[in-house]
Amino acid sequence: MASTLADQECEACTSADEPLTEDEYANYLTELDDSVWEVVDEYYLEGTYEFEDFRDALEFTYEIGELAEEEWHHPDIHLTWGKVRVEMWTHKIDGLHKTDFVMAARMDRIHEEYEPN
């Protein structure tokens, strides 16, 4: 799935910003892999990626960790055999920001490298 959202900048928010409403984030959500991502309680994004083995899941975890460090936007990451679950929201505003969706789209792009041909 090609996403233009993944090509956008991760913009830092300020504490004056308000969390996105469902109407505001609905279009961003359509650019994410809908078999992976969902919005939970209109508060955070949760995504579960599947892999053929532990090593691929571990390597993916490392790659999205590096992305998080580059953008200084850190999700909660849960690694198990063949799966990586990610929870993401913007702590500064205690809710969803466009940056959360940009990061998710970038994770989708990274995951494409691990999908079987």
C-alpha cells in the first residue's frame, strides 16, 4: 500500500495542541494498513504486525526503534514470537496527533520488507 502520509514530516506538537477528533483522524487512518492498525478508545493507535519467525520480528522491532529515535517519537513496543504490537499516541497532548499516523505509515512501509513474496 503506497502512502503519501509516510513521506510527510513528523511535526512536533505543542502542549497547546488538542488531540485529533475522530473526524480529524479518519482520513489519516485510511492511509494505514487496515489489517494492522486501529484507533482504540479514540485515544491511541494500536497495530499488530505478523512475521514468519522471531528473528524477523526482532529485526523489525529494532528498525522501528531506530525510527522512533530519529523522530523523537517513541511508541510502546511489545515483541513476541512472530508478532510485534505497537501502541502509539502523543504524550504531550495525551491523545492522537498527525505525527502518530505518519509514524504508523512509516512502520507499514518498513514492514513491507518482511512480507513473504
